[in-house]
Amino acid sequence: MTDSRSPVAVRAEDAALSAANVLMRVAARSVFEVEDRVTTPQLRILMLIASAGPQNLGEVASELGVHPSNATRASDKLVQAGYVVRSDHPVDRRYIQLDLTEAGTALVDHVLDQRRQAMTQVLETMSEDDQERVAAAFELFAGAAGGEPIHDGRFAFSLR
């Protein structure tokens, strides 16, 4: 099989994969920081609620691509741990609404702070001109993928 892509396209793909590797290590390290308190799926639920606001179990299951029973079990554990509170949905009482507690918000903030600090450590090794080029390239990349501007370090859960 021959690769019909231009050398620039191949270089861009390789560079994106290298950057993705670093970004995944940063994310993994931030998850490792809290793995004694929550599982990765539970952290994803906390991040979802933090970024999108209160959610019902169906929305959580759909967004995370899991069976509703898995979302229920994970959410139950978050409630028991004091990171999430359940309440009746304000509009439709058939749904239970999940929202972060102060402890849940603090946990999410801690993870996001760890990600920002790790990114800052990498970026500070670059000149301001290089940082500007990196910022422009990441903005172009995220825009091409349909990414909304995110300024707080949370990850979106789906690609278009």
C-alpha cells in the first residue's frame, strides 16, 4: 500500500500524534493523582457535570457511551463518596438530576489545576514566539475537528 499523502500531511500527522502522546500523559498523570478517590469512569462523570452542568442518568450514560445501569452504579458511588448529589429534575420529575457537591467541584478543580501546571511546565521551556505558534496550531487543529473553545482544561467527550 502506498501513501498518497503529501510529506507535509505526513509530518503534520506525526506531529499531532507526538503532541497527543504528551497530552495523554498529562491527562493520565492528573487522573493518577485522584485514583485513590475515584475511578476513571467516575472522574469522567464528574468532568461531564462540571463542564455541562447538572445531568440526568440517561444523559450521563449516553455521553459516556455506557449502559444506563453502569452510569447508575458509578453515580451511586459518587453520591456515597460525597462528590455528587441527586435531586428531582426541576422540570421533569421522572428524571433524577446529578450535580456536583463542593467536594466534587474541589476534586475536578484539583485535576484541572494539575493539567494546567503540567502544560505550563512544557510551555515554559519554549520561547514566547514558539508558544504563540503552538497556540495558533492547536486552535487550528481544534477548530478543524469542530472543537469548541475550552478555557478551563476540561475535555469534551465526543468527536463529531
